[in-house]
Amino acid sequence: GSGTITYVDPNGDFGALGHGISDSDTGELVEIETGALYTAKIRGVEKGEAGKPGLLSGVIYYGPQSCRGEITANTEDGIFGMVDQQLKKQIQGEPMEVARCQEVKPGPAVIRTAVSGEVKDYTVEIQKVDQSPSKRNKAMVLKVTDPELLSLTGGIVQGLSGTPILQNGKLAGAVTHVFVQDPSRGYGILADDMMKYGEE
């Protein structure tokens, strides 16, 4: 499957997905020695419906030309590693501040994604924030309110894991899961928690 990079810091360290890559049979985190980051071309969107999560369908080009970095860790809070110089040079825009956990509040926010073929912000509502340690990658409940995104995807679909959630001009978190019975809603991890990787 494919997923989304949440952030790249000025050193080139990245975090993605907001949850780990698990074994589909056991549900256990896959132990990795090393991994690689590859570009993917999204070819289409299968819209989400109640009881049937949608997904981004695309092509991942495996090969030296499309490798964009190294994955060094697969954790409950996401996958982490280092992007290559080429990807680092492609990143445009000003650096963004990370919201502290206590700054993220229920209310309006946006998610930034390229599902339409170009990077755009779509409106969402943060409905709940729960900082219990057991809920780390389900710390936020989100509802997609943007009519364009709802008509495009039905809400949150597989492949959007890691999509940045922005609130008040800061990186608040990342999308992690979809509500299977209501694809307009999903969970997110707080960026502050995600970025603690390596400090603990």
C-alpha cells in the first residue's frame, strides 16, 4: 500500500503514516532492519462508503531512480527515516511550527493532500482531542467538512495515513485511521507526539 509523508525537518529527517506497518495476519508491527522511501503515482480514488473504506490506487515505481530516502524505524507512531538530497531540494515553502499537544483544540482545521493531483488544503473539523497515552495514534477525531474532498474521496481513505493536519498555521497532527462505518470521519495522531520519536 501507499501512505503519506507527514513532515520533513530541516535536517532531512521525515515522519510518515502516523501508525506503524503491521503484519496483515497477526496485526503485530513488522520488525525492519532497513527500508526505502519510493515515489508513488496516484492513478485513481476508490470512494469510501459505510462499511467499505476507500483507497487511493496508484503505482509505486521501485528502482534506484524513484528511491527518495531510507526508512530506519517502524513504530506505533509511524515510520521514520531520512530523505535523500534530491527530495530535500524539491521541498518548497516556509518551515512550519509544530503545535504543542495542549495547543490542539476541537474546532476548524485543514488537511493538506494531493489527491486531486495538486497539493491543496481541505477543511476538516477536529471533533475531539484525547491525550491518553493509550490513544496516541487515535488522539484526535476528525470530520471531513470540505465538499470537494467529500465528492472526490468520500472522506478519509486508505493511503491518506500520514496526511498533515494543520490548525492555526501550525502542524497539529497526521491522519491515521478511517471510521469504517463513516468514512467522513477518522482518527489522527498529534504531531508533537509523533515527533518525539528518537527522544524517548
